[in-house]
Amino acid sequence: MTSAPPETASTTAPFDMAGYALAIGGAVLFSTKGIFIKLAYGHGVSTETLLALRMAVALPVYAAILAAILLRNRQMRERLKPASVVATMGVGFLGYYVASYLDFLGLNFVSAQYERLVLFTYPFFVLILGALFFRERMVWAVVPAMAISYAGIAVIFGWNLVAEPTGLVAGTVLVLGSAVTFAFYQHLARGQMRAMSSMVFTCIGMSTAAVAAILQNAVANGAADLARLDFETLAYGLCLGILGTVVPSFMLNAGLSRIGARATASTAALGPVVTAVIAVIVLGEAFTPFHAAGTALVVAGALLFGRAERRAKMLPA
């Protein structure tokens, strides 16, 4: 999960195949995150260790990019005031560490495809939190779309309650907590990104979260914990950090710059579908008619939500 620059694509621009390919590729790669986490959990690795491993892989990349930007851009260095850097670190800690930690914890209890569907509803929380705490207008026209998506989650939740009830409630609450935390982060991030570019903001936030995750694991499991991991777990961590974090974040940013935020958001609906396919093939997770119906409802509700919200923004306040 990463911040993105504002929409720049014109609504009248020609079809940009490269832009859509980047956006779709980013969505597909992000959808593999839960798969790699579940594979690593199969080797007995703890949540704290796996999160630290993911961040240890990603940290050098984001730190190097931040250093390169600041070395080449004197104006950016002058814009980075201590207060804004500290605030960005706090917001990044919330969005990239707390939200990720809750999500990783939740995946101890629920399937990868169910986790992706629950996380996919975070834009609903963005809207609700905006109305409750940030003086934004509540768009009541999106409520039916929200109901459709949560009906889909209820279908799969009901199936799990009968077939695999152990830890279901705890896992659902943790993943929902991750979605709410990330939605709250998005509101706080807007103000910080006005003082710096989205790339600088992301690098500072991700670096802060990475340091927090690595320190947490060092305290919980010892400073040499990552060095004791077996080759397969290290490989899953490398894939999680590069393929599930760094590469898709840059692909989505590149896609956004070419086709705009709305078109990029429309490609995100592929995420839960891709996760379901990979989870069934790689992890052997069940995919029943209940899963098919639930997934279809969640994705349909999210697409309707985006359409209703865009229409509402065109209306006078």
C-alpha cells in the first residue's frame, strides 16, 4: 500500500496501453502479498520476523531513492522542514507499519483470498472517516454499493463460519483494523504530501516503518533472528519485499502518471480475482460457489462505489 501523485491524465487522452499495463501489473503484483505471507507462515516463521524481513528487503531501495532525490534536488532539501519530516514519519508509521502489522497478524487466521477481499473495502472507510473526522461531505449515493460489497464478505464469512471457524472472527477484526488504519492514514497523508513530493513522502514513511519493524523483531526475537532463517523463508521474504512491495509501488505510480487516478483505480478490481486464482493453485485454498458469489459481490460493489463517488464529486456541494 503506497501513496500516489495526483491525477495528471486527461480524460480526452488516447488509450495508453503502457499505462494500463503498468497499472494492471502493479495490481497483480500487490495481490501476491498474501500468498507469499501464507507460504512463509508454512515454514513456522513469526509475524514479527516476516514483517521485519519484508521491510529489511524494501528499506535499502527506498532509502537509496530518498538519498538520490535529496542529493539532486536542492529545492526539495530546503522544503523538508524538521516538523514536516517528523509528521511524515508518524503518518508513515501508522500507514505502513501499524496497518501492515495488523494485516500480517490477520493472515495467521484467514485465507489469502478472504484477506484481500476485506482489505479491498478500505475506500469505504476513507469516505466514512472523512465525514466523521475531516469535515468532508458524506456521499450517501455510495451506500448501496457498500452494502453489496459487505454482503459479499458476509457470504464468504458465513461459509468459513461453518467450514473453518477457528480464528475467523479474530482474523476478520485484525484485517478490518488494517483497512481502517490505512484509510485514516490516507487522510493524514494528504496534508504531508503538500509539503513534499509523493515519492519523498513514501520513501520517508516506508523507511520509518521499516526501522520500526526491524527494531520490534530484534527486541522480540533477538538481533540475529533474520540470519537464522532457512533459504525458502528468505526467498519468500525477498519476493514479498521486491515483488509484493517495491516493484508494484513504482509500477502503480508510473501507471498513475500516464492514465490518471480513476483509470488506475479501475484496474485494482483485478487484485482480489488474481489473489483467488493464485491462492487456489499455489496454496490449495477452497473456492466454492460461495467464494465465487462473494468475490463477485465485493468487486461489483467496489466498482459501483467508485462510479457513484465520481458522480457525486461532479455535483455542487
